[in-house]
Amino acid sequence: MNYVLESAPPQETRPHMSDQATYVRTAVVPLDELTPFPGNAKRGQVDTILSSLRRNGQYRSLVVREVPGGPLVVLAGNHTMQALAAHGAGDCGRTVPTLDGPVPCGVCGNDPQWIASARCEIVHCDDQAARRVNLVDNRTAELGTYDFEALAELLGDLNDLDGTGYSERDVEDITALLTSPDDETSAGPAHHGEPNEDIFRPQIKLSVDTELFDRWRVALDAHPGKDDESKLAGLLEEVEEARAAAAAA
């Protein structure tokens, strides 16, 4: 059963399936009526999303494809759906501390009758458009960069970091990054423990011709590993061993 927030357009004006996503209506849909996008490649931080939902509420709708005679498929927001499912139906028994005192959970409102559901924007589109929407929604955030001075200012204006996805350690790292001399910046912020790879994980990006790329790919794939990072580690170990052997000869 769908709880409609905004009425759908009359049947005769509803768009046909096309290669562009066309908005149909907004509805609150029980989670058991939603289907995850098949083959969704993104692996999200469900715990962090649930923390945000509890603190901030569901401020962004899921984008859901309505297939005539078929399921409601989540194109964007699959991990938000997972976080809502992890919360579960009913009162979670948790409140959110604020300067004005505790407020109810942003998911269930501490309502024992709350039905596990999500606000969804329902769209019509064909299979190709559905894949494109899923792919670009996952990809665009990765392509962005940060103005760390603006980020530090935003974080500094908050009373606490709950629901932001950032921790006190993150703030320390950002502050250290901004205050380090230029010749020390590349070394990264100094702190105890492992670096926060969610934000400061280095990336290797090179623009090369096809022949060189193919050589690199062959060399990388010659090493076992579950991903390119582990294969690269094996390749570097081989190079280091070869250098050590040459130096000892």
C-alpha cells in the first residue's frame, strides 16, 4: 500500500517509458514494496547513513522506477533504504540530544506504530535510463573535490558532529592539513592510529597512451589479488625484490 503525498497526474497525461527519467509522483512507500536495484555496484556506509537519518531525518527522497505490472525498483538511495531497514519498524527507543534537549529519532519519531517506509520520488523510464541514473548517482559524488577551508568553517559552526558523517579525528586531520607548511602538506596530517581513509585515502591518476596502459594492465594482472590495490602491492614487492637482488649482486 502506497501513501501518496502528491497526487499522480491523470492517467492520460502520464508519460510513456522513455530514455529519460520522468517524474510521476511522490509517495511514502513501505520498504517491503521496494526492490533494490539489481547489480548495484556501490557499497555504501549504511551505519553512517542511519546515524544521519536518526539525527536529520530523511531529507532526500529515494528515486524509484515504477515498472508497469512489475516492481518498484530503487534507482538512487539503495543504501538509505538499507539503513531504514536496519532501523526496523516501530519505536527504536533512541532520542537525539540537542541544545534544547532530546528530540525524537528522525526515522520513527519514537512512534511504536511507525511502519518501516521511505519517501520516494516515483519515475517512469526504460531499462537503459534506469541503469544510467543508478550509475551517475553513485559516480558523481566520487568525482567531486573539497574546499577544505570551507569544510573546516562549516564543521566549526556546529555544536556537535552528530549526523554529519565526520568525527573529531576528521576535524583534527582537516585542521592539520590546513595549518601544515606547504612542503609538509603532501606528507599528510600527523596523528595516532591509522589514517582516516574515507576522506584522505590517496588516489593514483595517470593519463597514458593505450600501449602503455595495456602494458601496465598485463603487469598488474600477473599478480594475484582481489583488487587492483592488492595486485599493485604484489607488483611493487616484485620490483623491490629485483632491486635488492641487483644491489646485492
